[in-house]
Amino acid sequence: MRKPEAVANYPRPPLIELLNGAATVVIGGQTIASSACYYRVCETFHPPTIYLPPESFANGTLHPTSGRPSLCEWKGIASYWDLSRCDGSDRRLRAGWSYPQPSEHFSGLGGWISLYPRSVDLCTLEGEVVKPQPGHFYGGWITSWTIGPFKGDPHHPELI
């Protein structure tokens, strides 16, 4: 377990760091992604957003989507992904995103994929089951070492 961190102390612009540690994603009882490293983006009042290398996703589990992209003031324009089991079943619409051409400061994220923990059946980070960040807009991964309050929490409307 990592040392506890208060998200109120995370910086703006966000911190980006490449870490060694296990991360997994499960849909329908099948591990669709597994990696021994991940990028972590830490922004004030957000639990870390985790990005996995595209090669950590099993064949047949990533499906590019059409539709409206989004813009992050720090990272640039995001593209979205549907996620599924290897055979394409149990598809989760727009459950993941990536930055094909991120801003210079976040260039390491180029092509790496993040996802909404609430959109899949299970995410683990360094052996711990992740809780999704509250709300439907944010994709933070909450662990026991991540101390809130968090943006998106309806009990903290001052952060919404």
C-alpha cells in the first residue's frame, strides 16, 4: 500500500508520473487489461486517473468509437473507446478514452488508455479493488490511500 495522499494537495496543472505497479480491468469475469506499469495523473480534488498502455488490453477488447470528442484544458483532445470481452460481447460504450496527440507536458500519455471504473465490472490497482470517482463525468480511481473529498461527490457540492 502506498502512503496516504490528500487529493486537496494535488497540483494544478496536474502531476503526471509513470509508476511500476499492477493494474487490471475486468468485464464479464474476463481480465481485459493487465499491466505492470501505469501513468497516474493527479489533479487537485480528483482521485488519480490511471492510464494503461494499449498493449495491456487483450485482443478484441478495444473498439474505437465515433461521436463527439472532448477537450481537456491540460491534455488536449480525447478520443473514446468502447470496451468489451475478447469476443466483443458485453460491450461497454465510451468506457475508455485516450489522447492520440496530447499536449507536450502530457506527451507520455499519447495512445495510452484510461477508463471509467464505474463502466467495467472491476479495476484493481496494486492489488486493491478500486472504487469509482463519484459522478458520471470523472474517471478517477479511488483506493484506500486516496483521501478526499473528491470532485463529483454530491456530499461536497462546493467541489462539483
